[in-house]
Amino acid sequence: MTSIADYLAQKTDSLSNHLIWRFAPQRLAVTADRPIVSFTFDDVPDTALTEGAAILERHGARGTFYIAGGLANRIEPDRRLISQQGCRKLFASGHEIGCHTFSHHKIRTYGRQKLTVDLDRNLDFLAAVGIPHPPENFAFPYNAAWPAARKVFAKRFASARAGGEAINRGPTDPWMLKAVEIRQPDDHAVGLTGWIDDVAKKPGWLIFFTHDISSSPTPFGCRPETFEHLVSHAVQSGCDVLPVRDALARYGWVKGEI
């Protein structure tokens, strides 16, 4: 049973996201002749590397992996989080390393000063791991944005990704990119090919996000064969499967233009 506090927190997160989507300046023109699909991973369990990255690579594609350094090496009842060595392997294989904060808390709980410290801490973590460049793109923990923190992200990143269950088309807020979740139940995840068919028919930028890729997935992940099905369908449908950084470059978006 959801407590009143949890219910109010969910409502706050939802309202904050919708206010940003509705009223924030929309400055990135997502217009192209070819459809783009990006596969992204949050938290980055180790199976996102061993299964997810491997599947993308078999199809000649790369993904974006949003790392929260404070989760590294953590062992949870239903998953293990990626190690420092795993982060290096992702980078060496050509995947994009993004930022997911260090402590993995909702953005509205930090305050501007603590948020800055936390983002710096994640930057230091990635540098120590061996990632030579600061991450260019960000994903909100729990997909929960916060209007007061917008300027912090605009100074540091080229984009920030939330949820939203929509394809990015036309005028798009780069610090509130919309994405579709790959999650359980597995028949739901398999059916997400409909989103790929949509973007292939009417080009735009479809961003997927998920967590673990496992034969026994958490509620927030999927099975390897399901992920393979989605990646294969995107490629066979004529979509360009690109990490977030490359999609932004395709659209001519340059960090710091705003």
C-alpha cells in the first residue's frame, strides 16, 4: 500500500515534470529525414554491460549509460551494479558515459549547492575511473526533474533526459528530453516495437531507457531476447541507432548555445 507521503511525493514529481514540459523554453529543433532511436541505461546494473552493451555492439550500435558513482559495485537483492572496470569497458567499447548524479537522489532533495557538490563528486568518480572527458548528457534519477535546478544542468550538460513516454519531434526542450521505458512485464516490453514503427514512419528521435537486461529481470528491466528484439527491429526498420551525444550532433545541437 502506498503511503500518503509517497503518494504526495509522486504527485510532486509528476507535476514538476509536466510544468517543465509545458512552460520551459523549447529550443532544439528535432527535424530530420531519418528516424533516430537511442537506447539508454540508468543506474547501470552490470547486466547492462554484459548483455545490453553486447547486444548493441552485435548490431553495430552504441548506447548511452548514465552512471551514478555512488551505486558502483553495490550488491542488491535482485541486481549488482556496474564496477569501475565495467565503466572503463563501456567507454573503451565506444559507448557514451552520461551522468546520473553521484548519490542517486531526487533532484528536488538536494538544493542548488548540494547538487553542485554531488555532480562534482560524480565527475571526480568518472575521472578516477579513467573516463577522460566530462559527461555531456544527464538523466534525472527516478525521472524526477526540478525547475529550480534547471540552470545548473544547462551550464554543465548538453541535455537532460526524463521519462514522458513520447517521441521527441519538432521544438524540443533539450534539458527535458522525453523517453519510453523498457520494463516488465515482458510482453509489454516486446510490444514497444510499436514506438519504433511510429518513429520510422514519421521521423523523430525515440529514446528508450531501461536498467538491467537479465533472464530474471527486475520490474525495471527486460530479458536479453526482448532487448535483442527491440534493437534488431530498430535496425531493420531503417532507424539510425545512436547514443544521445551522436543524436544531438545530428540535430546540430552544440552545448552552451543557450
